[in-house]
Amino acid sequence: QPPRVVATSAVTTSANSITMTSHGYAANQEVTYNKGAGTKIAGLNDGQIYFIKAVTNANTFTLSETAGGAVVGLTGTGNNAQSFVGKTNTGMTLTCNFNCYNWN
């Protein structure tokens, strides 16, 4: 899956949550945090795999360090180039017409 960029404004430290429009993540799903070219979200480690702890709604989720573990406390918002990579049910969809693979 392509990286999903998270702006600093999408990190809510008071709720330990992250907001991405139609994120498509599910509880206990693995995602990898990448800090991008700046300061990381305080409470997360660059390159570490996290688990979606709870899906508040289609746009907001919390993280844990283990499947079913405690919510990770977020104390800083990071930078505007940070991202998460993980399977999602939203994003790019590829389609093909019937003759997509012409073996003749």
C-alpha cells in the first residue's frame, strides 16, 4: 500500500488519535510509521510497526504497540511529511478491460 501522509494538524495529542480521511484501517491491523523528513510524532518511533487500537470513525484511529495493547500516548504532532503504511480498503483501485492481457 502507498504511504498515507499525516499532517501535524491530524494528530490530536489530547485524544492520542490520528485523523486521515477515509483511512480504511481496522482494529489490530499492522501499520508502519515513517517520520519523513522532520520531527517524529512524540510517542512513536520511526520505522516501527504499530497496531490500530481503535477505529473511532471512518477518519480517526488510535495506535497500540501490540495487538490489543494499550493506546500509545502521543505528546507531539511531528511534521507534515510523516506517513503510515499499511493495508487499507481505500486508496488506489486498478481496473482492466477484458483484453488487458493480449497473449496473441
